[in-house]
Amino acid sequence: MIKWRDKGNRLKHKENYSILDLIADILIWIPEVLLFPIRLLFWGMRGLGRVIGNWLDVW
């Protein structure tokens, strides 16, 4: 029963989203946002290379 009461108290006294939380989120997402297009290009070129390579093997 104590666990349920503690959970209820935490929900009632929910803390606001702080500046430090925002900074941490930004620092975590920056590398992902920057690397995502590079990953897309890499996987796209790799897939295209495989398709072309397989097509050339058929001929």
C-alpha cells in the first residue's frame, strides 16, 4: 500500500520541465540529427551499389 500512496504523491506533485532537462535533451539529439542524413546516404549508396553489382553479374 505504501507504494501506491507514494506513486499518487509523485503524480500530484509533478515537477516542471526544467532548463537543465531541455539542455540535456538538446545535447542528446544534436548528434542524432546530424548523423541521420549521413546514415541515409551511406545505406542508400550501399543498397544502390548492391543492386548495380547484382545487375552487372546477371549480364
